[in-house]
Amino acid sequence: MKTSITAATIAGALLASTSVYAAAPAPVAATSSFMDAISAAGKELNQAMDGQRDVVKRMDIYAKFEFSPAQRPKLKAVFGNERPFPVVRSVGPKGQVIYTSKLMPHAYLDQNGTALSWSELNSRSVASKAGTALDTVMSMQSMSIVGTATAAMLENLSGDFKQMRGPDGIWYGNFNAKLGSLVIRTADAGGTDLKETVRLDDLAARINIERRGKKADLVYGFSVQSIRFGGDRVDRANIGIRVTNLPARAMEDMEKEMNKVQGSGLTEDAQTQVLTKSMLDFAQRMVKSGVSVVIDDISASYRGNTASIKGRVDFDKVVDADFKSPTEFVKKIVARFDVRLPVAMVNDVSRAMAAKQVDPSTPNVADVVDMAGKNLAAMAVGKLLNEGYAVMDKDELRSAIEFKNGKFTFNGKSIAVPGMPAPAAAPAP
């Protein structure tokens, strides 16, 4: 995992904002002076790095870097500073090297009408004397993106990176990020007043990359403690996934290729084409090497009840010829998922759906909603049980979903898969 001070500041101060910014509705033809400035600055930085892969050396390069005279006024217009991410290098205790950076508070009105503002962002990285270990912490109080029909507010952002350089030059370690809240506001069609539509509280994400001999594991986690939308609320949502048996050599080759392309001088479209092919080749090498995707936990809680999915996906002796035939490749996928769904959650969700369908002015509306919700829940549960897609166990609907040889089964019952031969009919009694 490669992270420079540039990546740290951009990831915290810009990537988060632009991801929300990009999600906001906007005309296809709209242009963004904010994004143009970021893109141009990124190109100059990539050229200055000249293919350097070592994180610490990249930070040393950036500490001395100056943007071109043509780029400086664009950066000053957007960030209020010709050098918005200045890095200061200093010597720490026991020969450590410390890099500090600060993004100053600023507000900017994009040429497409989007208003962006952010508070101060602070970043501090400590590198070991040998340059083989790097710890980075960063924090920001708030950031907002306000468009004509959509707005987003982020509060209390923080992150930390802990990395070690492996013998192959690849940086391994972990990244943890936290966000106190993310609020999305939208305007009704034709309106201008922005109203809160979605609120997420206490978000956390983590990525770990660990080396195991010639292999590496990627561990990904994401959680939200509260999601509010449409007057309702999900208490908690969690994703925990591991990608195991990644070929470390393939990761090294992929990183080299990315650095080579970024410093090649090719147009953005040409770079995209080359990188897309490289990523496809990397994915094929992973699959052939026996990579596995393990779902440790995908779950969500609603009104005190939790639904969950656990399982894994493997690939059975994939060879080059399989990639030329989608049908043959699908047959090499082996997957199993265990699903648990509390009946109480089905009842609660059914009642919430019914409440939205029933006219509030209906006489005895509470009784009508309650009856409609019970009917919806009974239909859903009955269908799953009667058709064999689930079984009941201690007030939970459970299903073992398997995919093997191109066939899906739910608790042993085969179902059709588009593009694959239909399941064989059950023998006559």
C-alpha cells in the first residue's frame, strides 16, 4: 500500500469531497475549474516523481517541489494559496524524519455554480531512520459541497496510516479512517430549499494489506452506526471482507505499470486504456493464482434486529482458456453464502412499507397500516418457506445459497441462472 503526503492530503481533503461532489446531479456538459486544477496539479506531481515508488523518497521530492508558473494562479484561485499542500521536513528523535503539512481553510465557488468550503486539514508523517516504516495521522473538522439541487456536509474527518516497506518495494500496512457524520440535502423538483434527506453518523473504514511469503491478504472493513432517511433509521450497517492469496509479485508488477503509465506523457484517454488492460491482466493473474474472497460479515440492524450474510467465493483451477468463454469461466466459480433474516425484521420492514402506501387520512389508519404490514410479511415469509428458499430456525429465516458448476441452489433447491443451462428437472416419483 503506497501513500505519500500528497496522497494523504488529497485523500482526506479532496478525494472525500470530490466523491460526493461527483455524485451530485449536474449537466453532462458542465465543467469544473476545481477538478481541472486538481487534475493539472496531479499531472505535474506525477512528472516530478519520475516513477519513484518509495513513499519516503516521494515525500522528500514533494517537500522541495514547486508548481509551474502556469499552475500557481489556478491553485491560488481554488485554494487561496499557490502551494496549498506545503510539506515541512524536520529531523525527529532517534534519527526519524518528520513531515508536516497543512491545508488552510478556504471557500471556493466553482465555475459550474458549486460552492466548496473546508476547515483546516493537518497531516503529520513520521518515517523511520532507514525509511522502511511510515506512520501518518491526519484530521479535518468539516467540509461542505453545495450545489443548486444537492448539498453534502462532512464533519470530524480523521485517518491514520501505518506502513512497512516489504523486500519487494511494496508498502504493506493498514489505513483507518473515521467520519463523524455525512449529511446529504436535496431540493424538491423545481424547488431551491435544501432539505436533509440522508444522514450517516459515525462512519469508519479500514484497509489492511499483509504480506505472507509470496502471497498477500487484503482486509477491508466499513461500518456506519446510524443511517437516517425518509423519516426512518437503520441502527447499524457493517461490511467485513477479506481477499486472500493475492500474488505479491503481481501487485508489484501492477504498481510498476501504474507508475510507468502516469509518467509516460500519454493522454488521459490513452492512459485509461493502458491501465484498464493492466488491471484486467492483474485480475486474471489473481484468479489463476487461487485468490479467495471471504465475506466475514455483511449485516444491518433495524429496530433491534440484525440481518446478516457470511460466505466466500473461490475459483476452481482457472486457466487462460476460461477467460475466452464466459460460460466456462462462470463454471469455475465456487461460492457459498449463509443468510439470516429475523422474522421480526420482516414484520417491521413490511409495516414501514405499508405506512408509505396507506393514505394518512384513512379512518383508523394505524389499524389499516398494521393489518397491511402483517399481510405483506405473511406473504413474503410464506413464499420463502413454501417454495423452499429458506427454513425457519428460532424465529429466523435462514438460507444456504450455493453456486457451483454454473448452478445456483437455495437450501439445495436449484434455480435458473441467465445465460446458463436450466437446472435439470427433478426425477418423477
